[in-house]
Amino acid sequence: MPGFSNRKVQSVPSVRRQKLRVRSASRGGAGTRAILLVFTVLAIALVVIWGISSRRNASAQLTQETAELAIPTVQVVHPKRGAPQQEIILPGDMQPYIDAPIYARTNGYLKNWSVDIGAHVKAGQLLAEIDAPEIDQQLSQARADLATSEANFSLAQITATRYKDLMKTDSVAQQDVDNANGNYEARKTAVESAKSNVKRLQDLQSFEKIFAPFDGVITARNTDIGALIDSGSSGGTTRELFHIAAVSRLRVYVNVPEVYAPTIQSGLNADLTLSEYPGRRFHGAVVRNSGSIDNNTRTLLTEIDVNNPTGELKPGSYMEVHLKLPSAVTTFTLPVNALIFKAAGLQVAIVKDGKTIGLISITPGRDFGNEIEVIGGLKGDESVVINPPESLTNGESIRLFQTQSSAKGNS
């Protein structure tokens, strides 16, 4: 059949083409698989390389961060320079300018007293009177003995004069004249002794009245009417009758630390403040000091005199003494949290060149509570670390702490 043969002839090329297509398709699939395999290998290699690189970068970053964290971050302050004239405040002990206990000088009973505690008295004013009848009787007897001695002395004088005149006519022996003269001298001495005894008893009788030795105020009365008074002359125990203090001028004693001792000179002005007089200052002046440092307290005892004409200031009051001293050395103040206490002594940590630590020893002065005075070891331009770690060592690297304001300023 011609139609059929024609279709058969035409199918041969199509079969070939289909075979070629199959072959080309199979070849194309193999190439594609090879390309995919190459890309897969490359992707895996890139992933591995990226992973290794990431790990290396993370390890390097971690190492860097660890090294940075190992460097301590510190905050610094600068020392504040002290004033050229410094004021020190010390506790003072206020005492009367003159202070004396009053005792009796004779035995008896207190007859009366005329002043009590708090009374202001003048020198020579009568304070009390003692009844001493024994002294009065002894004085009366001594006066009688004196009269007897004077009578005997007068008779001896007349006799001696008479014997001296009779001697001129040889009416008496020389021995009688000598006896008369000796009796005269003896009677004369007896009169002097009797006078001395009368004077002694008169003095004892005068002690029956007790007078104020100086102007002042009576701070104590330790006796009353009828109390037995013992002067201690007979071996008894003496007892203070009154206590008197001169308060128109007061002495204030203050212990000045040894470091300020060279600046304490007579005439130095001092202000006194008391809690009972807030806002007021009483002016005084340094008049003297002990001239030696106390071995126990390492202080110089200093006396300040202050006038007290109105009696406002009371002896024994607690006060604070303000002394303005010329500064012999340049001083600085630091917060107490900048100090380092070590066996080598008191130290501070300073920052050198903004990146390393230096430890220096300092000499402390006064303690102000939150701050401390430094009198040696600083120049004033140091950057001192506050709250320094105990592990800080000399030459250690550090990083300065920057606040937000300082960081904005740097940017």
C-alpha cells in the first residue's frame, strides 16, 4: 500500500531524531548533575570556610574581650588644694583663772555663814565665823602671863639699876650686880616670849573669821551652822568649807596635735564656740604652752585666756576651740575612699599617662569624716583612683571610666 510505505519511510528519521533527543537529553542530565555537584561542593566548602572563619573571628573577639575585661576600669579625682591659712577645731577644757578651796585654820564649831553657792564675793568679804572658846581662853591666859612677865621685868630692871648704883660705892658685891643684870635679861626675854604667844593666839583667833582671798564666785559650801571644824592641827581630817573661783577671766586648755605644735605661738587668736550659745563666738588669745610634747597623747598643752566680764561662760563647760594657723606646708584633701591601707603605710593609686597605675605613699593630716587632709606625698596634679581594688599593683594597666558627659565632650 503506497500510503502505508510512505508513512514507514517517514518514521525512520523521526526515530533517529528521537534517539538523538534521548542521547542529547541524557548527556544534558549528566552535565547538569555535574554542575550541581560542583556547586554543592563549592557551597559546602564555602560553608566550611565561613564556619571556620566565624569561629576564628569569634575566638579572636572573645580573646580580645577577655583581655579588655581583664583591664580594670577606674574612676579618678584630683586632690583639692588646702587654704594657705588653715583652721583646726579642737575640744577645750575651760577652767577658772584662779580656783581655791577654803579651809579653817582653827578648831571649833561653825557659828554662822554669810554666803552660799553662786554668790559673787569681793576680796576680804566675810564668808563664815567659827566659835572657838578654847582659843579665846588661851588668849586671855596668854595676856595675863604677859602682864606677869612685864611686871617681873619691871622689878628686875629697877633692881639691876639699883645694884649698879650701889656698886659705885662698893655697897654690894660684884656677884650681886651680875645676878641682878642676869635676872633683868631673863625677865626681858620672858616678856618677848609672852608677847609672841599672845600674837600667835591673836592670829589663831583671827582665823575664827573666814574671808574671801580674791574676787570670785562661791562654787561650793560644804559646811553648816554647828558643824565641827577641824583644822587638822591635832591630827584630824581637814575638810573644805568653801570653794571659790575667779570667773571674770578664764583659762581654756587645749591639746594641740604634734603636727601643729610649731605654729602655736603666744598672741595667736582663738575663737571659742559653745552649744548653748549657737552662732556666737567668744574671742581669746594663746598666752602660753607647756613647751613639750606629751608622751602619751603626742599633743602640746596650750593655754588660752578669755575675758568673761558678764559671767556668761561657766567653768567646766565643753567648748570647741577654733585656731587659725598659718599653713607651713601645702596641704590637699582627698575622699577617704581613695585611701589604700597596706603594711607599707597609707597609700593612694594614681594614674600615669592615662593608662598605668602608680602607688605612692602619703602623710595624713586631719580627718574630716568623708575627707582626709594630706600633708605630704602629693603635688596636686595627680589623678587619684577612688575605690581602688585591693589587687591594684604598681605599673598595672587600667582603663579610665568616662561618664556620659565626658564621652559627649570627647565626641
